[in-house]
Amino acid sequence: MNYLAHIHLAHVSQTSLMGNFLGDFVKGSNLQHLPGAVQHGVRLHRKIDSYTDHHPVVSAMRKKFPADLRRISGVIIDIYFDHLLSVHWQNFTAQPKQQVLTEFYQQLKAEPLKHSQHFASVRAGLLKHRWLQNYDDRENCFGAYQQIEKRLNMRIKFAQDGYQFMNLYHDEIEQDFLAFYPELIHYVQTVQLD
């Protein structure tokens, strides 16, 4: 899952928004330098990613990708799932998306830890452009794919083809997401993190 989904899942499970977000930026298993609630969120983030990667719906979806996109298919799906979550937000929680994101941005701005240069860059972009609320528009997925291409120094070119693939199979992917995401929510609410 990508940023918006991890923030949403933190919200529905009443765990740390920052901890769940930081899962992509904190490396290793030693989390003792983090506050307890943030440690819990990082662990949950990692469990969510593992559950998603191994879920039969997501595994079957990845197999449908053309061979040249398959190794980056997880990234393509994660971002597209953020779009679908944004569109269907009210199906999964009563609290408005903007309210949850406002709380997240406040916590992100106040985050005192310097995790990495990548974190600093993402943090600055999020605080300046507030682009998480723009995922209702499918075209923003293409922009996210392009940003990842740039970060990879164009070693893997997938943005155009990945976006076209997701558009071509949008209806099918949307139905798969709507079947998968409630199962993920249930998992998050019941998983043990010890």
C-alpha cells in the first residue's frame, strides 16, 4: 500500500499516523530510538505491506501485468490503490478524508526526527503541495509514477505503460480493490504486533 492507504489504515485502527507513514523511511528492526506509538505504527506498516503483497487478489493482479512491467507492478498497484481509496473513502470510514489528512499534515510538520534525505524530500513536497488529497483524479497516479521514475534516475521506465495498463483494466482493478480493501481493514484491526 502507498501513503494514503497507510494513513487511512492508521486512522481506522487508531494507531500512530506518523508511525504508519514512516514505515517506508525507517530501516532495520531496531526501533528503540522511536516513541512507542511510532514503533507500533512502523510495525503495522510492515505487516500491511506483507499482507498486501501476499494476498491472492493482489498476487493474481500482478500476474496480469505484461512481463516488462511485472517487477514494478507492486509500485504501480500501490499508487493506483491510493487513487481508488481516495475515490471510495466514504465506503470505509465516516470521518472525512480532509479531516484525517489535516491531522496527518499537522503531525508531519511537527515530526522532529530526521530519518533520511528521501524522507526530508517527501516531507517537504507533502507539506508544500498537499498532493495526497488530489488522488481523486486518476491522472495524479501518472504524475506519481513519473516522480518515481525520476527518483530511479530513469533506470526503470514504466510511468506511461503502467498508467495505460491501469486505465485499460480500471474496472476490473477497481472491483478487485473493493473486494480486497475490507479484508485488509479487518486484518489491521486484528493483527498482533508483538
